[in-house]
Amino acid sequence: MASNIDEIIRRIISDIRVEYKDEFDRNFSRQAFFSQAWQRRKSPLRPGGAILIDTGALRRSFNVETTGSTITFSYTKEYAEIHNTGGTLTVTAKMKRFFWAKYYSSVGSFDRKKSGEKSGNKRTVQLSTEAEFWKYMALKKVGSKIVIPRRQFVGMDPVVEATVKVIIAENLTQYFNNEYKII
């Protein structure tokens, strides 16, 4: 009987792990935590682009581990927590150097006319806006704050709780209807 209970728990945990690995990944496509839409970005970088998806590294860094009756969801990227919960970052000298480097990188990419002035094409206008953003960030004082809005992609939600209940009920029904093949 104890091995039957262990098998039921193992299958329930496995089903929950599979279901929520997919659901939490879909939050990036939905640009929402289930039905709670993420706040739109205010910066001019990548206007209209997907929120929290630039290179896809954050999305790919998702891990799911099961040990016994525990499921652990985690991310390997250090910035995942600040995006998932929101918060405030304090500007450091190192951050300012990064912002200046991004500014100089974007300024050097402008298309220029033969006379040397910036051309008015769409790409140059976008880069100009990007350069202004990085310059604004680089001019922030060390110790000033940058507010990162909460854009949750992992965590508890009524949808999660309801789905867990359904998974448990389905597994117990299968067991009591003798549909389980206990190994």
C-alpha cells in the first residue's frame, strides 16, 4: 500500500512539473502572468517588442527540479528575481560605465550623409532615441534609484491552485478506477 501511495505522489508531482514548466514558459508569450498583463515598457528601446524577451536568455534559463514530494522552479539568470517581483536598483559607477558604453555604441551606428550630419531615415531616428535613453541613464547620479516594475512569470496564482487540484483529482480517479499500472 505504501508503494502505491508513493507511486501516486510521484505521478502527481511529475504531472504538475510538466504542466507548470509549460505554463510558466507561456507567460512570456502571453506577456502576462496568466491573466494579469505585464506593465508596458516606458523606455524607447525596442518599441513594440516583446516584454522581457530580448535575447531569450531569461526564458531559457528556467529550471524545474523535483525531489521527493517537492517541486522547485528556478532561474539561472541573476536578474530574474527583480523582474519577477519588481523592485528598485541603485545606480553604481559600474552601471554608469555600462550606460556610457551603450550610448557610444548607439551613437557610432548612425547613418550619415556625405556632409557628416545624421541622415533622417527610420533606423537613424530609432538609434537617436536609443542614444538619448542611454545618455539619460548614464547621467544618473551614483546612488540614484531605478524602479523595475513587477512582471511576474513564476509563482502562485488561483489558476495554478485550480490546476493542481484537477491534476490530483485525475490521478486519484485513475488509481481508484484501477487504471494505474503500479511497477
